[in-house]
Amino acid sequence: MENNGFLSPSLDNFKETIRKQYPEHYDAAIEVNCYAQQLQYKLDIQKNYTDTGIQINTDKLLSAILYSRVISTYQAFLLISQRGMAQQSKMLLRCIFESLFPLVAIQKNKDYSQHLIVADEIDRFKAFNKVIRHRTRQDPNDPSIPEVQALADASKKIIEENGLKKIGVIDNAEKAGLLDWYDTAYSMLSWTVHSSMRSLQEHLVLDGDKDIHSLKNEPEIEEFDHLYSTAIEAVVFAVIAAGTIFDVDIDAFEKKTQETIAKLGELVLKNG
């Protein structure tokens, strides 16, 4: 650990420590991943061939991409957790919700993908302005600045003419009917992502008098039952959304996994 930190070969098998500490949570997380991964290949993006060309159902296209992002980020979460990286696991878990909210919003609101697509112009406009500011700081006479400015002006015109508004994470969560998740899990996980003072305190080792004893930046074993339970529920939401949008029967998986989630919740309460 002293030479390579979390890249140390001594942590290659730390996942067995996690598995022994939380066997039910670990096994459930792996089982859910297996089903969710296989579901990806059952998502058939609808294409219609017309005289004007190929038309693609944007709800299905965007939801398939978002679903894939949820699953791959979930897998990254599991991989990082297997080295005892609790803080980084929280960061990735929060990222799962970034893709989950718009995915479920598409499930519950027909043509919602269109709103997401056109609203992206706002981020494009902001990106142009950042490039302009950066190049101006480097060289106010940079000949490329007027070109980027022209692109920014054109983007601004599109935004104003269409009355576009930015769609934030909270907006997607509201459309998805998941505001409770936004106000709890997502918000608390954001403390770690944004290095809040509260989350930074978790790196301190305090003695009995609450005085700082040392810094902690090593594998942890606490809280993974909570993190795994939250991640599993998030993936279930994603599976239900994908199943609904693409008309894939996931009822058996949903019933079985909801029973598993209830049992995991009981274990968390029992173990404190």
C-alpha cells in the first residue's frame, strides 16, 4: 500500500473480504449485473425506412444508450468497491443516477428524448463560451476567437428562437417520479463528489478525545451493504425502464429482485 496505494497487488483479492463481510449483498449485486448485462442485447432500436431516409425512434435510441451507461457505470462501481475504495464507489454510484433519471423519465414521458436532445444546445452554447474565455486568457488576439464567437452567436440564436431551457438532473428526476431518490441518495452521494467538508472528514482518524490521530486513505469495509443495496435498486429501476420501453418481459426478474432487496434491507437494519 505504501508504494502503490490502491493499485497494490495485495488488494487484488480484497473482493473476497467484501464478499465474506456482506455475502448476500455481494452475490445479489453480481446476479443483478448478469441479468442487466444480458438484457442489453435484447433492446431492438426501432428503425423505419421512408422515402426521406431512415427514421429512428429517438426514445428507444437514447434510452438504450442511457441503459448501457447505467450498466457499465454499475460495473465500474462494483470493480472499484472490490478494492475497498469506499469514497470512489460513492462517486460512481452517484454517476449511475445521472443516467438513470433521464432513462426513467423517457419511460414515463413519451417523446421526452426530444426535449433532452434540443436542450443540449444550451450546453453547446456554454462550451463555446468556455473556449472563448480560455483562448482570450491565453491570447486576446487569437485569430480563432471570432470563429468560435460566430458559432456561439448562432447557438444563442437557436436557444432564444426556440425558448430552450436547460434540463437539469432534478428536472429529469422529477419527470422520472424519482424526486425522493434525488433528495436522499443522489444528494448525499454528491457530498463526496464535490469534496464537501463533511465527506472530507471521513479521511480523518480521530482518537478517543476526537483529536486528529492520522489521515486515512486505505481500503475500507464499512457501509458496502448500504452502497450495494442502493446500487441494486438503481439497476432494477433501469431494467424496468428498459423492459417497458422495449416491451421485454422482465416480470420474473423484477419480482425475484424486489424480494431480494427486501431481505437485504432487513439485513442492513439487523446489522445496524
